[in-house]
Amino acid sequence: MKKLLLSFFGFCCTVITAQTVGLQSFASGFSSPVEIAHPPNDARLFVVQQSGLIRILNPNGTINTTPFLTLTASTILSGGERGLLGLAFHPNYASNGYFYVNYTRAGDGATVIARYTVSSDPNIADASSGVVLLTVNQPFSNHNGGSIKFGPDGYLYIGMGDGGSGGDPGNRAQNINENLGKMLRIDVNSASPYGIPTTNPYVGVAGNDEIWGIGLRNPWKFSFNRLNGDLWIADVGQNAIEEINKVPAPLPNTGLNFGWRCYEGNIAYNTTDCPGYASTHAPIAVYLHGTTNRCSITGGYVYTGSTYPNFVNKYFFADYCTGEIGWVTPDGTITWNYNGPNLITTFGEDKDGEIYVIMGGVVYKMVDSSLSVNDFGNKGIQLYPNPAKEELYLKNENNHVLTFVIITDLTGKVVLEQGLDTLENHRFSVASLAKGIYLATVKGLNGTMFQTKLVKD
């Protein structure tokens, strides 16, 4: 049983608003998907299945029949919090074909970071190319972490849980001679099997050279803001508080302490032989379990896409148990928005910064449902395809006398205007428009107007 030794240090605000986050089904048929990743500047999404498969999801929503990579039961141990958990593509993947995986090793349950290489077929990896880089023994079956990401510095970051059980009984997260309960950072380019960045905080002093930060309980998901390099870590709590940590870029090399097991979120947990709270890196936001049925945070991404301006500068995350999606603003305010029916295992991001969510075996694309303006349908007017790519068609089923079609961006700027001088259907080009959300307005006689949301893909 957790003991609260100190009172709250203070929480930021939590807000519940009308739902503006929506999810549109993008692809289905996955089995226990736990991660989404993509190579640099590649429109494909790679979906990691816990049992050992990596499958390619194409931009049109189709899934390749042949898996990109298959790891069998002779290699990985799957089930519970174990399995094939993480995937990261080398920043120079287009030239060297290297990608990296995080999996639980068959036999002893150790965490393994391994490198593989794509084959001559860009849709299939060379399964025989595996090279083990790093192995971390696990004393228990839970708190394996799982995420691996390349940071803006080109180094590979590895989120490690505290070894499992409950309450960090081995005090591993605060022990600088253990790789458990840490954020590790290695250089995959400078040595074999890997090198140590010379700026890692424990190089040349006591402690493990791989360690970049300490005091994590189970950083199941972390991510970097692709535009500015900020690091966001969602650390799963013990039984009362979930926390979100932000480390602004440029990332420091001073050895941050995120607090666990001394502190759960921003309250004391077990402070024996611990630094004061002020000496730790405090979370930007926390939320309580309380009576909400919330239980475990699933970290996501800062929205950096161009389609939904209302999402910009917000970090999106979810609670695994309730299926709720929330966001955090730069001042640390949490807003709960989407109430989902299913468990959310992971978020993903495509090359353009659009966000995806996995619930069950389905990949959804996150959309701003507050922009769902549409009064075309009940007037017998259709604008299609929507989303549009090159050309747009206007169908006038009820033979309204229409005069103009005007497309504006979300600031109100007119980006396209075209006269409509007949009752027939019309076709016009939108190839020059940037990707994003627009408002299409069709004007008729006597000032009548019909409006709908238009997505340029």
C-alpha cells in the first residue's frame, strides 16, 4: 500500500471541455499493436505488434500482406507487458537501412535493443541481420518501458522501467549503477555495438555511462517534438498519480532526476535517502486516479501538423483504462476531451506531424471534430472527394441556381473563387492549395449560402 508522506506540492489545472478531438478509422486488422513509427520523410507507417510482427500501413490505409519483420517465439517473450515493444528508424535510414527494436528476450525476460537492416525490397526487412546492441536484465515481468527514439542530437534514447513489482523494491530508479528506471542515451554510430556520448552525465564518474536521466517508474511512451526537439515523457504512476514530464530543448547533460521512487508525480512516496523535491525535475502536469477509473497514462505527441490549427502546441496523451484523450498546454493545464470506449495502447505520428491513435486492433486518425461544419448534405449539394488531392467536384442534385464557390482558409483568407454559371455539375482544381482544413462556401441567388468543411490532403 502506498503511503503519502507529504501533502501536495501543488497541481496545475484540469479542465473538461466539449469534445473537439475526434477519431476517424484509418485501418483495422492488427493484433495487439503497441507502437507506430515511420522512417524519416517516409509516408508509410510501421505498426508494431506485441507478438513479434512489424506491419506496413500505407498512406491510403491498406496494410501490406507480408510483414516487414517477424520475430518468433524463439527470440521474444510476449504477453502482459512483455514482447516486441519499440521501433526506431535511423536518421539516415534512407542510405543505411538501419532500424532498431526493443523486445523482451525469450528465456529470461531481459530487455534487448537490437539493430536490423532492410532488405533490397523496401517493404521487407532482412530477418537474419539482427545485431544485439544492449541487454538489460529484468527482475520482474512488468515495467519494461518499451519506447526507443532518436533525439535531435542523433543519439538513441531508451526508456527503461524500474524493473517491476510495486514501489521499486530494489530502489533501482535512484541507483546510478543500474540501467533500470532510467532514460538511457547511446551513440549507435561511433563504436560497435554502440558508443557512449561524451556528454552523458556519468561518463568518467561513478554510475553507468549509458544513463542520461534517472528516477523513472515506467516511461511506457515518450516522444520528441519534431520541430523544436523538446522531450516529453509520460511516466506511469504507482496507484494514485500519473505524470507528464517535459524537458525543453536543447536537452541538458546534467543528469536529470525525475523523482521516482522518492516522489510519485509531485507528492512524496518513499523519501528514504532521497534528494529534496526541489532537486528533482518536476512534471509539467499530473492527474489523479481518484474515483475517475483512470489508472495508467499512455503518452503521445505534441501536434505539429498543419491540418488542425486548434491542436497546435498541445501535447496529446490518453489514459489507458478509460480511453480518454487529453492534452496539455504550454502552461501545464490538462484538458480532458475525448471519451473513448476502448483501451488506448499507443499514439503515432506521420511525417507531416498528424497524429494517430490505436484502440484495440484499429488505427485511427485524430481529427478536430469542432470543424465539422456541413449544411450541404440536406440541400442536395455534394463536394467530393473530401479529403481532396488534385481536383474537386461539385454535384448539384436539386438544381439550385448557384453563382460562386469560394474556399477560405481558417483565417478567412480567400484561396479560391470560381463562378458557377450553369445548373450542371462542376469540376475545379485544388492542386495548388496547401494541406489543411478549409471552409467551402457556395453562393446562390438572393444571397443564399451553403457551407461545408473541406480537407485538402
